[in-house]
Amino acid sequence: MERALLRIERLADQVTKGCENRVCIHGEKCVGINEEEKNKKEYKVSPELQQLIDLFRKVNKKSPLRGQVPKAGMITLDSLQVVRQLFGAYYENMHSHIEHLPTTEIREQKIEHLFYELTGVWVIPKVRQPNRTIFYIHGGGFTFLSPQNMLKSLEAIAIATESQIFAIDYRKAPEFPFPSGLSDCVFAYKWLISQPNIDIKNLIIAGDSAGGNLTLTTTLALINDNQPTLLPAGLIAISPTTNAEATFPSILQNKDLDPMINISADFFRMISYPSSSLWNTFSKHPLLSPYHASDEQLKQFPPTQIWAADGEVLRDDGIFMAEKLEKNGVKVDLRVGQNALHVYPVFVSIPEAVEARKEMKNFIDRVVG
């Protein structure tokens, strides 16, 4: 793992030197600040998790994702591609010391759309429950990463939950702004449930970060289309973003604590609608901000497991979403990791992630079939 961390530090140096236009996700003033958060109790974490936390803090100081969010039109495709390469390399190098597990089968899947072609990846463990499937939606701020970058994580989740996984590579902003990615997820989900041997009673939608958002909004889209019979048995949202206005207290409380990300409404505006009038219209739209879904919509959700970390900026996105779902009668399993990282359950080798994936399996065991 030491070599993998060193490679990531070197990548940060190279990209910082080569990227002139910096895209940054920065904090924005929000309401309800609790000053006592600064003095919160320290909890022991595993050496592996602490190593990752220290790494991200070190890398973030050099990252081209720090500074001011550029004005509309200042983000060039060339600079965006550099940042995408950085994100992908970070993630792949994070797990480069882990060998491909021969107990899983990995194969690419093409899905023909009317106007374009989507790509997905099957990750199938040798030991799995019959017909148990996870439709997985990866994170990356709606802009970065792909299932290919996440293969080691997907293998770990598949093996731990004894489930085959189908992960979709949806179109990314800003080239394809909201709701393009969501449309792809809904289309791919409907394709998946039309396949032989896919039993909707044994199907879970799961995703991390932006993928956690898309897990929730894909469900909302099905509800909006009056297709309750197509809903999965359950949802797993890992550190989801649920409020595009970025006004929950943890956004500001944890902006100096979170070693991985720093979200603001400017970022969502950048990837969604550069026009302020359109942004004002859509920032609270439930298909972008699922926290703003109506009670009537939320009552129809299947059982949902939500993961958050107490020190991440998106902590309250997960907690407040869980509270709102529970208020509407949904069975909710909320898990908040102490001193953990954003999306920590997807990291392969840290003990906290191993335990989290066991809890994912326990949740799936309860809701499927």
C-alpha cells in the first residue's frame, strides 16, 4: 500500500504543475453552525483508515480542485480531462496493491439506446445468492470516474454481499448536464430488469456520493412515472448528496475537516445549468435534490440504507435524508462512521469498510426475497 500512496502523491504533483485552469469545489456559507463541532470527541480509527485520511489531506493541498470555482465558460474541456485523469488515477492507484480476485467474473456490457450506446460492467462473484443483483451507480461529482475505475471496490462489494453487480457508466456533466446522467440510469435500470434471471424482489439499487444521489433520484423517477411495480427491494446510498443548494450545516462545519471533498452550490450550478434563471428553477427539483421530494413521493420508497461519515461535508445530506424518509414511514438503516472518510465503505482494504460491507449484506438479507 505504501507504494500505491507514493504513486498518488506523485500524480498530484504532476497534475498540479500541468493544469492551468483549476476547478475547485469550495465551501459556501450555510445556516445552523454549531461551534461545538470544532471540539468533537476524537475516536480511534484503524491505521489503514488513518493512512488514507493523511494521504487525502496531503494530496488535497496540491490538488487542482482547490481555489476559486471559475466563472461560466472558464472551464475548458482540456482542463476538465486533466482533472478526470487525476481522479481516475487517484482511485485506481489507491487499490493498485490489491490483485484482481479470481473468484469474480468481470465482463463489459453494451446497451443500445435509440440515439447512443451505453456501457456497463458485470461483476459476478463465484459465491452468490441466486438471482441477487445490485444495480450500482458510481460516484465522482456527476463529472468524474467510471465503473472501470471502481472495479476493485465493486469486486469487494459483490463478494461481501454475495451479489452480482451491474454498474452503469452514465453520461457526465458538464458536456451532458442534468438530467442526462439520471436519464441514463433510469434507462439502464429498466434494461436490467428486462433481462432473464433478474428478479426485482432480489434487486438492490446502490451508489456512492453522486451515485448515491442517482440511487435516490432513479427511484424518484420511477415513482414519478407511476411505476411502483418496478421499484427494487431496497436502496443503499453511500454518502449521498441530497441537497444541491448545499445549505446543510455540515457543509461549513466540516469544510476544514473533510480531507476528500468540499462541495458548494457553485459546483452543482457549474455541472447543471450555467444560466442563473435555470438554476433557480431546478436547484430544489427533487430529481436533482431528492431531499426536496414530497412526502407523497417519499412514502413510496423501499427500505433504504444510508451511509455517512461524521467528518464529511455531506454528513447532513445523508442524515437529513434518512430522517425525512423515516418520518414518512420508510424503513431506514442509517449508519454514520466516526472519524471516517467520505464514501469509506467502498475502500477495499480498510477494516471499517470491511465491516460496512458486512452490514450491507445484513441489510440486503433482510429486504430481498
